[in-house]
Amino acid sequence: MGRKHTVAYGLYRGHIFLSPFLAKDTKFTNGDFLLLIEALRQMFEIDRSASRGEMSARGLYAFEHSSPLGSAPAHKLFEKIGVSAEPTARAFNPARVIAPDDGEEVAAGVRCWHLL
């Protein structure tokens, strides 16, 4: 039979961007945002498969800018969130997420919110 290559453990990171100008044009509401957050929270819970094993979302953070044009560069904000883990980790438990406190101002006009 065929061979199945597996990764014993992996930690993935993804970024989503919401444009306030496009949101206005498409009538994207706070309710839509809450629905998106709920979908991200449960994205692996209702769609299990052999290829994804027991994947789960371990953290979800949102940066809220005071200006629709953005108050700080995205790459600088993403540097505020990290994970300290051994390179040979086989579980999330020994890892530690490094993130600002909920509601903390991380740059002038930008707050970080923990959503998961």
C-alpha cells in the first residue's frame, strides 16, 4: 500500500486582514465580525479528517486601530505575538504564547484583544 507521511506536531500561524473601507462597501457589520470569529474558533471542531488529525486553534488575537488607515504597520504588530517552544516539541503543553494583555495598547492607537 501507499505511504503516508506525517508531521508528528506542527504549530501554524495565520493572519487575516479586514479593511474598514472594503467592509463599508460590502456592508460588513460587527455581527459579521463576530460570526467570523466564531467560525475561526470552531474551524477544526466540526470538520475532523484523518489528514488534519487533532488540529485546534490555540489563540486568536485582534489588533484594533484607532484610524481606518491603520495606526501601526502590521509586521510590527505581529512581532508582539510569539510562541516559545522547543524545536522538537511533540505537544502544545510545554509551549508558551507570548502576547500582550487583553486590551493592552501595543502601539500608539492600537489595542490587542484576545478572542480565544
